[in-house]
Amino acid sequence: MGNRHDVPEADAFTRAYWDAAAEGRLLIRRCGACARPHHYPREFCPYCWSEDVTWEDASGRATLYTWSVVHRNDLPPFGGRTPYVAAVVDLAEGPRMSTEIVREGEREGAGPELRAGLELAVVFRDGVPVFRPAP
């Protein structure tokens, strides 16, 4: 599956998330008590603290909330990827997610300008969900 050091080590709880990502599916959690979705995956609802939470497939659609172009990062595996775009996106289902924006086949700085509200679609790089401008 490519660079496995890019993916956090799965435990019994997060294995479903990483297995789905390896299949090209983005999962979020939804609370059965208050019905609110959340991301990053937790074993309880961050809004009402209920433990009645389940996995749900996300649509893979999002909008760009904020971003920063990172030119220097000495931590593996990021050093070999600079420059890259670290971002926070609003998933269509509601939760915010930290991620990376990629522009496949283009060098950094080329292609569409990034702007708040830009429509994005999830893609998976070595089993990790990242986003690109929506077609």
C-alpha cells in the first residue's frame, strides 16, 4: 500500500476507518443520540458525550475552509513532499477535517487558484484521504 509510514498505526477502534480508506471510502462517525456527525473518529460523541456512535460513509465532497502552503517540514514523510498544501475542509456532512490539497499531475502553484469555499473531492494517496479541486 505504498508508504505505510504515512498512515497511523491502526488499533481495534480505528481499523475500520483505515480499512475503508484503503478501499477508497471516507468514513465519519454519527451519534445515535443527537444525530450529529463528527470527524476525527472518536469512541464517543464530542457534542453530547454519548457512546452511541456508528460509522457512516461520507460523500467525499467538501469545501475549502483554510489552507497554508508548507515549504519546510523536517518530519518524515513530509520533508520529501515540500511544498505541499495543508488544509482544513468542511465535509458536505458538516464536520471539519484536517487534510492536504493535491493537484494531481500539476506542479505546486499551477492550476486553479485556491480560495475559501472551493469545491473539493476526496482522493486517496497510499490509503490516506486527501482532497483535490472538484471536477
